[in-house]
Amino acid sequence: MANIDAAFGFRPVRHISGGLIRAEEIPITASYNTNIYNGQVVEVVAAGTIEAATVGDTQTAGIFGGVSYTDPTTSKPTWSNYYPNTTAASDLKATVYTDPNIVLEGQHNGTGTAAHNFSDIDFAGTSGSTINGQSSSEIATSTSGNNNGNFKQIGISTDPENSDTGSDNTNAYVVFNTGFHIHKVVTAI
């Protein structure tokens, strides 16, 4: 059966050692000019805040899980599934899954197979939906084994609707690759 093409970014599914999946709060600079979507890869910048990550960034902080802030128009506490660009709040706090040992599920943009297991692999795409806030990032299938990937694939998903390794859009499990996650690099940002 063909897989369903419905990219969702990356979602935490378990901890590699059986621990709890926990998120941290990290600030976003007021009026940052790029949307950040739920399930999107984010990076830490020198100001101690997060921004949307791009492929190959070596200071990735984790996966974005939403944002809370005081709405600058209504002065009401607000939680959003995504960060709307240029939000001029002074108390922007992103929920970020920062633990590099969290296993994430993502969707391949090509045919993902077990042959990709334990190979480094990148992500593709940094957009998403402003309606539901969900990222549309995917696992960049063609980058497997390029020795420069943000992730390492560790298995094929058990999702019955997206585990067909004979067709495109297979879901797979990944972890952050050594040297690309802020907790796995040897130099400061």
C-alpha cells in the first residue's frame, strides 16, 4: 500500500534510553522575522535565543514544540503551535525538545528504506501551515550517507499507513547526529 504524503516535520516518539521526553523553554528574540512551525528544527544563536535552522547548521538545539507569550495587541497570555514572524512580544518562550537522545519520527521525501539505517541524513524544507502551525519539513532521502547530515536514521516507523519501504514518503525514526546538535558539539556557539 502506498504511503500517505503528509509531512509533519519531526515529532518526538520516545527516548533512546527509555527516559522521559521533556522539553525546555528557550527565548525567541522579539520581532524575529521568520515563522517557526511545530516540528521544525531550530538552532541556538549567540544571543541565547532560537531561530529556524537550515540544513547543515551545527548548532541545532532541537525540535520546536510551540511558543507562549503575552499578545502585544490584547495583552493576554497566548500559546501558539507556531511562532508567527515579527511577533513584537518581549516574553517569547519557545517549547523546544532539546535532548539529543530523543527519537524523532519524520517522513522521507523519497523512498526511505532500512538501507538508510545508521546513515547520516539531512532534513528538507523549513515551511509549514499558518492554519494549524505544523511544519512540513521532511527527511531528505537523497542526502543519506553524505557524511554531513543533521540526523542519523535508526529505523523505519511502525506507522501502518507510512511504513511501506517500496514507495515514497516512508516514515522513519531519526536522532540528532554527533557534531550537529548543540549538546553534541565541542565548540561554543
